[in-house]
Amino acid sequence: MSAQATPATVAAGRTKTTFTLHPYEPGPVEGGSYGADAADAIGVPRAHVFKTLIVEVDGVYTVGVVPVSTSLDLKALAAAVGGKRATMTEPVRAERITGYVRGGISPLGQRKRLRTVIDVSVTTLSAVYVSAGRKGLQMELRPRDLVRLTEAMTAPIAGP
């Protein structure tokens, strides 16, 4: 494994998916917005960098992936998967479930495949950036590849 190899890059590489890695020096994060820090550090619009959030919908762990310029609309996520109630998963539990640390949780290469919903805005982009599995490393890939690799559905789950 190379120095840049993570479970996310290995998962993408195994399927011969084309992606580009963007390493950066993570700075002090204000307000816990690792994604905004990443977007600014690599010089791309915040609407193109997506954060990965772990949520419980009616007791079932679910991944919500939304632009860092927005928040996750829990009601919309629950509705998208046919559920009633969604709550954010505690960060320590999200780390244990995914195998990644907070600020580096990738939608790819998680310990166990969870149902995943990506905000529909991803379909308007030519490239999307997600964590490559650790702080300071973003992965750029085509939106359709992200959807395919995560076996995700797309739905309007981003809030203001």
C-alpha cells in the first residue's frame, strides 16, 4: 500500500475507477467544519466538496452525503429511505462504524456497507470531492462513479 492508500482509495482502485487525490495540510477547524477547511485548502467551491454523515433512521445506520456548504436535512433523509425519524450518530460511534476518524470519514471503503443517500445536487456537477479516508486528503471523482461505488440513491437531502 502506498502512503496515500486508505480503504477508500483501495475500494475505488479495485473497481478501476478514475480518481485524483488532493492532499492538503489540515488547519485548525473552526466550528467543526472539516469540509469547508478542505474546500478552501484545495481551492474548489464548497458546493463541490461533500461531507459524509452517519445517521440513524428508525434505528438503522444510514449515510448522508451533502455539500459542505449546506447541512443535512434529517427529515428529508428519513423520507428518502422511507423512514420516520432520523438522528445524528455520536462521532465516536460513527468512527467505530465506518473505521474512519471524524474529519476523515469517507463514503467509500467503510467497514460495512451502509445504505447511502447523496444529495441530488451531485448530479449537476462534473466532479465531486469527498474525503479519501483521512484528514488532509480529498478524492476527486465523477459524481456517477461516487453513486455507483456507494450503491447510493440521490435525493434532495441538503438543508440551508
